[in-house]
Amino acid sequence: MRLAPHWRVRAQRYQLRGEVCECCGRHLFPPRDVCPSCHQPANEPFPFSGEGTVYSYSTVYEPPRGYEQYAPYTVALVRLKEGPLVTAQLTDVDPEQVHIGMPVEMVTRVLREEGEEGIIIYGYKFRPVLERAAASPAQ
Amino acid sequence: MQSVSIIGIGQTPVGEQWDVSIRDLASRAVIAALKDAGIDRPDALYVGNMLSGPLAAQEQLATLIADWSGLRGVEALKVEAACASGAAALRVGYMAVASGLHDLVVVCGVEKMTDLDGEEATIALMTAADADYEAIHGTTFISLNAMLMRRYMEEYKVPYEAFAGFPVNSHANAVHNPNAMFRQAIDRDTFLNARMIADPINLFDSAPISDGAAAVVLCSTERARELHRHPVRIAASSIATDSVALHDRHDPLFLSAVYSSAMKAYQQAGIGPEDIDLFELHDAFSIISALSLEASGFAPRGQGTRLAVEGEIGLQGRIPIATMGGLKARGHPVGATGIYQVVEAVLQLRGEAGKNQVQGAHWAMTQNVGGVGGTAITHILEG
């Protein structure tokens, strides 16, 4: 059972925490020690807003081992509003309704369950931006 | 640095070979290549392989293959670069001979993928992607490529049908390749009506899981003329890398590693894309064929599919690709693929490609891609 690899990235999985490069200002997700753009050390944490749009997507009909129970499901590349692309599943949406450019927001969901004895892995998925409740109650 | 040539080739049939183990697949290819070269004992064996651990439960692979090929005692190493492992091993063999460190080297690519079921193979293949940030989300290699294809169709206004020419061409060329996995032609409708795997990529748009091994023997060009009637010179060998994860790229629709490795190869060979007579590219998915043709200088961006639509990728076209069936129809035993490409290019340059012969072929280019373009390895052969 692989435990530590999931625990290590908990801030990324639960909070979408990345970094901002203090040298060139680029926002990075996932975080890394060296900015891929300016090659300077990068270590200033940055929590992403979780808002973005769909860059591309695909509905998976033939899943890998461990994901059979979720199929078909839709994976996407989401362009976060701060700049980076992130790979994640879309949730709470009919695959037919998904389109490139669709506004989405991050939510926390179960990514995978590893059976009775195993762990439950939580992390980010993205859903269509919900219509906010009408701003003003009946007047 | 000395010039390097290929003086021997060997290959096994590609397919689901339930009765053959990884060691026997590899040793058959190695022995065939040594026989073709007329050599008993090389100085070293380099093995390209991606997944012998998870799929065949075997590591220390090169040592085992050396022993099973009758070469116990020689220098032997496995080289891994995901689906580009085969060409990566060739690169290592090329460096060994070019540097003068070794005189005679055999390079083998092998993959045994059918000892586990398809779901296990799919998850093993995903180890070439980013484990923490791609694989955990249930993405598969097919869905990563599918996202590229969808974005490409949207950005360049390319219809789905435009991709049909790639698998149709690969299958047509596999019909006359006795070692190919799928030796039957398909038509456009077969492609358009195929079962979806990860939309928009369907069954006939994806290279199959398969078993196979291929091998080549290398020596200095100077010595090659004494040893073989028709040596083929390696005019260029180059590797370039990109980010492993698709989401870490500034522009996912531009395969920058493919571009860099191709441009370095042209420079080393002293030729350009207009001189290439055939191109064994990495057609794991037709979107990768289109993007590779673009990044290698055969088509402007967004127009790679036009070469397929206009019939320019056929054996008589401007740039024949997948001339023996490619990854799609010859099959894609991942770590072996890069060596199959080279073996097939050598057959073309020797004039031994039978009904698939590209007439007057003098320059051949092979390109093996790891992951979704994270590694790209280009070789140019002259013969």
C-alpha cells in the first residue's frame, strides 16, 4: 500500500497550493524547487483560487485498474485563472455538456478508494461554476 | 568521433505471443541480427525496454538476454525512456561505437505486454506520465492524447474525419509485412465507426498492446564495408526532452522535444526534411502523427492532417510514413518499437522492403517518442 506519496502532496490535493516565482512572477502548479521559466529557485507558497476554464477534455470509457467503478468519467486540462494548466477530473456534470472554455471551479472529492483495507484518496476535481443563489432575497 | 553503421538486423513477429517469454523474444531478435551481420560475439549488448519489471516480472533484463543469446560475459545494460526506450538504447550503442569505446555492439528493443491483462498494462504504461499529478486522476495515455486531439480539432478547425488517413495508411502497409500484428486493410468507415476508448480517440486510432523484439548490430562505418554487403550509415542521432506532464507545457499542441531532436538531427546529417525519402514516425495515435509531421518540418502547424487527406503519406507520396505498418498496425511493443522502426528503415534502404519498397530510398528518418512527447529521439539513416 502506498501511503506516504499521497500524504506528501496533501496541500496540493486539498488546497491546490502551488507557488509563485519571486523572480519572474510566474504562478506554478504543482510547486517545484526551480522555476521552469526563469530557472531561479522557487519557494513562495501560493494558494490558487480554484477558478479556471476547460482547455480540453476526454471521457474515459476504458479505465485503468482501480478506476473501473467510476467509468465513464471525464478528465480535463483546466486553465487556472492565474495561468497554469492542471489535470483533473470533471464532476457534477453530464459529459455531453462539457465544452472547451467552460468555466469551472475546484471542489474536493474522492479520487480513488482502495478497497476495504485500503485508503481513500481525496483531492481536487472541477465542476461547472454554480449559479450563485440569487443575490437578493424576495424584496 | 567515428562514423557508425548498421550491419545486421533481426526481428520477431509482433502480436500476442502467449507461448514466448521476454527472454526468448529478445534472444531470437539478437541472434537473427548477429547472423545477418555475420558476427559471433559483440563487445556489448544494450537493451531498450520500458516495463519488464511490472509486466514480465523481470529485471536485470539485459544480463538475462545476453546469457540467453549465448553472450554470457559481455557488457550488458538496459536503457529506459518510456515508449522511446528502443531508440534510447540505440543512442547508447551509437555513442559507444562513435566514441571508439567498442567496435561491435548489438542493440535490442523488447517488450512483453500480454502476460498481464489490459487494465494492468494500461496502469503500467501510465508510469510514463506524472504519477502525482496526472495518473492519480484516472487519466490514461489514451485520454492524454485524446485531450490533445480535441484541442487540436477545436483550435485549427480540423474535422475528425481528417485523421482517418493515418490508420488507413498504416493498415494498408501492414498487409505485406509478415511481422506485422494487423495484416488487414481498413477503410475510412471502419475508423469512423470504431468503438470509443477515450473520446475522441477510438479503437482504430490507438496502437495495440503487443509483444515483440527487434535488434540491430552496429560497428564503425570504416569496418562496416568489410563486414556487410550493404551497410546503412547512422547519419544523425539526437535526443531532446520536454516536460513529462502535458499540463506543464506552455503550448501543448507544439511537441518541442520532437522539434528539437529533428532539427538537431537535420543539422548533424547536413540535410533537411525535403531530402527525407521515408519517415518512420511515432504513430501511437494519429494526433501524434499530425503533430510530429508538423514539429519535424513536413507541414505547417495545424496542417499535419492535410498530408494524410491528400495521400502524401503513402508509399508513393511526398513523405511516406509507417511504411511497414507503423505502431498502429505493425504493433507497438513499447520498448521494442524504436528498434522496429530502424530495422524497417534499413530494409527500405537496402531495397529489401518487398511490396512496400519506397523506390530509390536513400535517406530514412526514424523518430521514437516517449510519453506524450516528453522524450523524442530522432535518427537519420543513409544507405
